[in-house]
Amino acid sequence: MTNFALLPILIPFVAAICLLILPHKIKYQRPAAIIWSLVLLAFTIFTFTKVIKEGTLVVTMGDWPVPFGISIVADMLAILLVLTTTVILPFIILYSIKTISVPREEGLYYSLVFFMITGVNGSFLTGDIFNLFVFFEVMLMASYGIIVLGGTRVQLQGIVKYLVFNVIASAFFIVSVAMLYGVVGTLNMADIGQKLSEVQGQADAGLISVIAIFFLFVFGSKAGIFPLFVWLPSSYVSAPMPILALFGGLLTKVGLYAIMRTFSLFFSAEPGIEWSFLRWSAYLTIIIGVIGAMSYRNMKNIVIYNILIAIGVILVGFSSHTLDGMTGSVFYTIHDMLIKVALFMIIGVILFITGTPDIRDFSGLILRYPGLTFIFFIAMLGLAGIPPFSGFIGKLYLLKGVFQSGDIVGGLLILISSLFVLLSLLRIFILGFWGKERGPRHMVYGYRQMMFPTILLVCLTVAFGIGIQFVTPYVQIAADSLANPMIYIQSVLGGN
């Protein structure tokens, strides 16, 4: 049954509605949220096994034939990202129980989280370009609600740029879809890919490039690429730590996925100026990320700017047009989703203990918290791509593909950025953990409660790196669909 492709969307939607009941009964909300997250994970794993056994799962609503109905497509790339999302969710909920204030929990926090996951999973799984817009809006509306929970001045200031940029991007999205529909007369993504490959020699190449650049603006705004990243640091830094972990791990990756899916499907037959725009935006995103990560003393900002570095690195690999580069991009996207959430959770524990995000205000944490020190050290090595941790294999594929394509600049930027990623986190490690014990200590009951999901998630990232040979075949299948878009097109149009 292909209907299993709907489960990662339907389950969080039903969970969000159920969690609207009794919003002030936190003692029921918390266990219910954990149970729903585990149910979602179990069914997503089941759907993943179905994709392994049967190939791409395609569901078209109302039994309409493709491309006339609304399609949900669970190919290997989409299901890998959905699985990573649903793996992260239980850790975020467990972590939130201690770190999110009761007023925020009573403000429908858990319900909003599940609505956001509905939008994230829907964005990954939709096979219809207009419904990609719909799921983006579901995700964004939930994220607006999550950010303003609590209503502090800093949060309200942070939401302004986030809201303005996303409203503008959404308007451009509608215009882009309308222009694209005017050229090909369809909204099904596989059908768009097939028809564009047929008409690109006949249609105005300039119009196709304009549509592509519009899409890059829309999805680049969501992903935070240069120069569209300006909303990201101020919006994210104002959020509480579990929300920052959720956003940092998931939201920018939805924008990245949309770029990779649409550019590989729609605009790869005759690559034009839009691919040069993408490549140079990726270069500049890495550079801005490095400058920001090395300039700030605020731990939140350091990791936030590391998000930008990862976005740029992934897009450099994707824009190489090589199978190895795209394999590395998929590997690194999954790795970055896991490791960024883990790092933000660790930073949250440090904030809980010290009461300050500024690494100049405390030191000597290793003396009382050796376990926290060790976990941070492991996460730091993982993010920097030190073997055998999870970031290494992705960087290896990325470098191989980028240098194969002749992109020396991109390859050198990936190498140099890896060094600066390590240096930026070493500053936290050396200044905050080593030296004489100094600064406030606010450790109260609940420290181990926060550490439990954090340690589990860091261990998962280590397992991902050590057991990479078990994941590699599936990542390569996902990368194949990017390098050869006809695989996706035939699985959708030829399977019904």
C-alpha cells in the first residue's frame, strides 16, 4: 500500500489537534506529546522500510491520475529527511519538559511543535509545487506562534525580520509558481520536470532563468543563504533553547531541500545563470558564516553562524553537478540536522548552569561537570568532521565531488571552513570549560533531566558516523535521484 506515505503528515497533524485539548493540563500534555512523537517515529520507520522494499511510494489524492491529482511522493531522499526529523522530535520534547516554562507550555507549545512537524514533513513529501507552498505556510505559521510564546520584548523584536522576510518570500513563491504554470501548464513536480526538459530548447531561456532565480530567492530566504540570511541570527538568538534547537536543526533544511529538489528537477537539463548564482551564494554564505562564528562571544550566535557555514557547504556540493558532490550534500544535511540539535541542547545545559551565553563570563566547567565537557567535546569533533564522526564521510564525498567538477574555490572553502568550525567551538571549549572555576553557577534540580536526551542524541550522532556503511546505500539512492532527475520523474509518472 502506497498510502503509508501519508502517515508522516497525518500523524503529527492529528497529534497537534489532540494536544489542543486541555491546554492547561500540562501533566497530560507532556506524556501525550512524548507518546505521539514515538508513534510518529515508529510509523516513519515502517514507511522507510516500505520505501526500501518497494521503491518510491506515490499517493495521488482522490484516485485522480498523475499529474492531475495532488501527489505525495516518498522517495528515498524525502523519507531519509522525514526519518531524521522524526528521530529528532522525541529528544526535543524530552528536553523541552525541563527547559520550556509552564506559561509557554500552556500556550499550546506542544501542539504548535506538531503543527510545525506537519509542515516540515509535508514539505519533504509533497510532489506538487503549490502544495509545497501550502506546507511551507503551515510550517511558518506554527513557527511564528512558537517564537512569540512568552511575548518577551526580545522575542517580539526577533520575530519582525523573520515575519517580513517570510511574507515577502511567500509572495514571490506565488508569483514564481504562476510563471512556471504559464510555461508548462502543470503543478505536479515530476510533470514540471519532464515538460521543462522538453520545452527548454523552445521556450525563452531568459524566462526559465528568471523563474529559477525567483525560486532561489524564495527557498534561499528559508534556508538563509547569502544575502538572504539577515533575518536568521536575530530571529533565532531570541528563542528559548529547545525552540532554537528545533529551528536550527529543521527549518533551514526545508529550504535546502526545496532548492535541491527544484533545481535538480526543473533547471538541470540546460543549466544557466541560476546555477552560477547558486554557487556564488553558497561561497559567500560560507564566508559570512565563518566571520560570524569567529566574531561572536555569545555561544548561541557561534552555533547559529555555524548553521550558515553548513548551508553553504551543502550547496557547494550540490552545485558541483557530480554524483559524489550530491551524495555528500545528502550525507551532510542529515548529519547537520542531528549535530546542530545536539549542540544547541548542550549550549542550553551550559546556560542552565551558568546563566550567561557569553564565554567571557565563566570558565572551569570541567572541574564540576566532566560529563558535560566530554559530551561537548564529542559534538565539537562531530560538527568539524573529524573521523570517525558523522561529519567526516559527508565532507569526504563533498570534497571529492567538488574537486571532480573543477571547482577549486568551492573545495578550498569547504576545507578552510572546517578549520574555522573547529576553532569557533574550541573557543567555547577552552574559555568555558578549562581554566580556573569562575562565574555564576545556577545548577539546580533538573540538570540530569536535561542531560539525558542530550547524551542520547550525541550518542546517536556518534553511531551515525561509526555505522555509516549501513546508511551509505540509502544515501546513494537519494543522491541518484538528484543527479539523474529522470529517476524521480519515472517513479512518479510511470508508477500510476
